[in-house]
Amino acid sequence: MPGRRDIRTQWSDAIEEECEKYQLRPAEIPKEFRMQGARIHGSFNCTRPSCKKNGWSSHVVWVRLDIKARKLEYRYTQKCKSCKFQQPPFVTPNNIRRAVETAVLRCVEQINGIFNPMRPLPGADGDLEHELRLCEKCRWGETSCIGDRACSKSRSASETPVTPHTQFYSTAPRSWVAQIQKLRPKYAERQARAEAIQIVKHALEGYKFDGMPWQIAQVREGGSVAKGTDLAKDIGSGTDKTDIDIVVMLEERKRGNWKFKPGESTQYLDALGEALLRSTGVTVSQTKSDKSRQFVLMPDERHFSCDWNIRFDMLVGDPSLKPRDLLNMNPKTLQYLSASMTPYQVKFIGTECLEKEYLELYKDMTRLVKDQKNDMMSNKPSSFLVELLMLHSFHAIRESKEPLTATSVISKLVDVLSNPQTLEAFWTKYYNKKDIPKKLLVNKPSVIDPTNPTNNVAERFRSSWGDFQHKMQGFMQST
């Protein structure tokens, strides 16, 4: 028989291989779902020298696996019928694979909220000759690890708790759940994006402008990546593929009445672009516009070990500005400094817009809708507008006391899109309703930026509103 080290290596390799099929990274596994039990066929050999029994086999062999750590946590023993000496099981490679397939699938289903705890385990009828008094899993005869009782008692440690997450997805179409799983950025993608952001921050944070009144105060991350609503790298197009925003916050060297002038941001963006090209040590391509600079970080074996190019937008902002300060700002200045609200947007959408137990559900459904709007041919709604429409739909269902499910959220979104003439959505975290200019609330649909009371996010997309409504209606009807 293989040694203890070889046995554990076989299990670890099998878990790693199975997790790779689902692109399930350790960081993505909540602690309540990491431990999984599995029941398979195995054999036992009595090692007691005085015992004459050669060995036995059983269809009721239990193991406990740590999916997060990718290891065999425990093998439940059985006692020899002859001498009552406890022995661990031996499991063939094929049965190891079957056990791991069952355990990893259950872990994935639990994470996605679609696991049915009443579904029988493979081989639920067990072994007619299984003696409970000789089985450690049966607590030496106090309970049973087979049959109907096994469905409840044997899985108590890993059974899915009744949470808003499991309730939300319990009635969701399986195709939606599968697509959401694909849309979530995987661990390697998040690591690569984080590495790219650190490269940019390191290059910019120590830079000094020569002969210019403003200097770098901080470098902040923004966009969908910072909010946690970004899509996986192989999915999406347009703005969703360029959703890493780097906002360079500038402050005066000497406090006074000097104000940021319209168009002056371009001088700072040009200087920052040159600094980035000189300092990163990686290949950077640059695209210019009046309000931002778009860069592409390309893989480099020495500095940036990634399998794909990572794009991001660089903008400038003023860290001293607050949402209500925008009400009295010159419109021309405002369009160059709207990125100053990035930290407020990230905080609001990322952590504050809903209770913690509903936040990840909101982000999953937002990704699903973003994926649908990416199929539109032209004038697609912005990612920010999708985020706000989904948030409005979530809040509307919560206020109405309707059951909060995946289908009810999409149904509410379709209803909202079908009645643009009555849509008035705003949030009073950073300002009051009286701060919003009346013309923005009169001209429907009205979806006011939670961090900028002068910005109706829906205004630019009135002409394509009907296209988006038909797209989502078709998506709802196709399930």
C-alpha cells in the first residue's frame, strides 16, 4: 500500500485538478463551505499482528476534504470484526476521483446558492452489511451514516445554511447561475489587476510636477474593479474591458484662492503619462482624450508576469471636493473634476448601498445585466447606469416586501425600463433631495448619481432606452 505521504498527495492532486475545472480558487471559498464530506467504496486491512482476519471492503467509506486547502483532512476508520482494532481505509485512484468530484461540485453549488441539502448522496442506500457499531462515522453505533438518516446527520458540518444567498438563488434558472459563475473574475485575474495597479501607483505616487501649482496627494483606484462589479477578462467589450480607473488626486502646494481651471487637467495628464512611461519598466501604450489618458500595460517577464494586456484610464481629481461642492462649480470645471467623486462612488457601490448579506447578490446580478447590455449593437448604457438601475430594482423589491429572488430582480428591472416616464431614482447618502436641480427630476427618466447631484446618469441614453428594455425583456422571457 502507498505511504501516508503518497495517499495525501493523491487526494491533493485530485482536488486541485477538479477545482481547476470550475476555476475555483482558494480565496473564493468561504470558510463555511471549505470542509466537505464524501462517501465512496474502500478497503481495510487489519494490521494487528495477532489478528487472523486478512481484511474487508465497504461501500460506506467516509472522508472529510478541505477544499480551500486542497487536502485530505480526515479518513474515518472502521473496526475489525475479529479484534475490534481501528483501521483507516484504502481508496483506489478511481474512487478518489469520484469522491473529489462529488465534494467539489457540492462546494461550488453551495457558493452559488443552488445546493439542495435533501438530495441523496451517491450510493445513498449504503451497504446492507454495514455494522454501525464498527463505524467511526456512525459514532460506534450511536447514529447511522447511511440511508435517509445520512442525508441529515452525516452532512451537518457542511450543510448549506438558510441565508438570503441560498434563498435568492433557490428558484433561479440554472443557466443564470452558470453564467454568473463565468462572469465572476477568477483569482488569477484579480491578482494580475492588483499587480498592475500597484505598478502604476508606485510609478506615480512619488512624482513631482515642476513649476505647477498642484502636486500629487494620493492615487486612488476606481471603476468597476474597485467597486467589485467587474466582469471576467474574457467577457465584455467596450467600457467593460477598460474598467480599471486610476484617479490621481491633486492638491495645492500652498492653500489659497487658486482654483483648478477648465482644461488645465490636460497639462497634468500629459506630465503623468510621461512619468508613467519612464518609470514603470513595462511596455505602455497610450491613448489621449481631453479628460483622461488610456494606457495598456503589456506583459513583461521581469516586471509584470501576466498572460494578457491590462487596460486602464487615468484621470485627475481634487481630494478636498465633496458631493455638495459640485452644486456651485462652473460646469466646464466640473466636467474635468467629476473624477474627484471616485472614492465616494467606490465606497457607496462597493460597501454601503445595501446590507452586507445582500451586497454580493447585487454584484452578481449586476454582472449578469452588464453581460446582456454588452450584446447591444450601439449606444449601450454605461456600466454605472446599469449599477444604479440594479440598485434601484433591489431597493424597490425590499421596500415592497416582495420575495427577493434572481427572477424578481430581473422582472423589476424590466418593469423599471418599461416605464421611463415615471422613473425617478436618487440616493440621499451624500446630499438631500432638495440639492438636486429640479430640471433633472422633471426630465424623465431620472437616475441621479449618488455622489454628484448635478448628474443624471440616464440622460445620455434616452435614445437607446427602448433597446435596452427590449433586450432585458427578451432575456427574461427566454428562461
